[in-house]
Amino acid sequence: MTTAPEMTARQRGKQRKRDAIQAAAATLLQSKQFDEITMREVAQLAEVGEATLFRYVTSKHELLHMVYGDELDAVLDRIDAQDAAMVAAHGDAPTGTHFVERIRAIYLERCAFYRRNPANSSRYLREGFSQSALSARNIAQGDRTIELVRSIVADGQERGLLDRRAAPLLVAQNCHAIYMHEIDRTPVRGFDPERIWDRVGPRLDAQLRPLVLAQPA
């Protein structure tokens, strides 16, 4: 069995600086909107010089991706664990509604991620459409959610519990589009970000509940 080599003192020092920079950015992003934060503020809070800061990150956008990328990864890990628990709880005899509830639970968690800081969360989520060098992680996170939803729909169809006429991938993409659309239109329409689930949930139901097949008595 091989073990990873221990970090050198220099590597540990670099990691501490990187951690301090990320922690400072996270603190500022909790209380301020992205456009209000300056790199100088981040450097001061992290207790590093601005020149040092720019050796670790090149822009505020990179800080946004560091902070919110890690946070969303943790949310997606929690979603996976939650979904596995829901599968275990229903054993080998799920209903069609069970598959719908699994998908709803995924987006309930993603809505909670958005609600923690709507302006900055939506800014990060929109970065996936920027085609920048930083967007690959964001895109992969969206694809991870879409793939989980696709697999849930496909499983329900294979069990004869969901209508097979709907393509699982298209259903999954539509569910994610609903989520992103509500995030985009919340500030435009002046909607309350805290009530985003009140808008996402019914739209998911309209997409998913017609797929549930009636079971013989």
C-alpha cells in the first residue's frame, strides 16, 4: 500500500495562504455582493499582500469559483447521500411518485444553495454560460445533477412506474432548465428569493407528475 508523500514546509505554507485567501473571500461573499468586493479587501482580510494574492488567483471571478464551487460540490455530495437514503427507505417496492419525490428533493437542496446568498449564488450559477476558462467546473456540476435526474427517470421507466414515452435525458434537462429559469427571473420580476421553491416545485410537478403511471389495484 502506497501513501501520499508528506507536504514540505514550503508546500504547507502555500496551502495555508491559499486557505486564508479562500476563507477571506468566503467571508466577504457572505456579507457583500460580488461586484462590491475588491481584491484589496480580500488580501487585507487574508493578511497577505496584494502581489501575493495575485500569485494565487488572477481575478475575483476565480475567487467566486473557489468559494461557490466548493460549496456546490458539498451540496451535490449531500444530494447523492440523501438520494441513496431515499432509495434505501423504499426498498424494492417503490411507487412512481417515489421517483418524482427523489427529483424534487434534489432541487429543494439546490434551491437552498441559491437562497443562502441569491445574488452571489446566481452569479456563480450563471458562470456556466460564460464559456470562460473557469466554467468547466460549473458545467460539470450542472451535468452531475442532470445525470442523477436522468438515471432516476430511466430507473422508474424500467420498472414500469413512469411513462416510457418521455426521453429521460430531455426530462432531466427540462428540470434543470426550470431551476435556472426561476433563478434568472427572480430578480427581473422582483420575486422573493426566499420563496423560489414555491415557483420551482409546482413547475417540476407539472413536468414530472404526468409521467407517473397508475398501478393496478
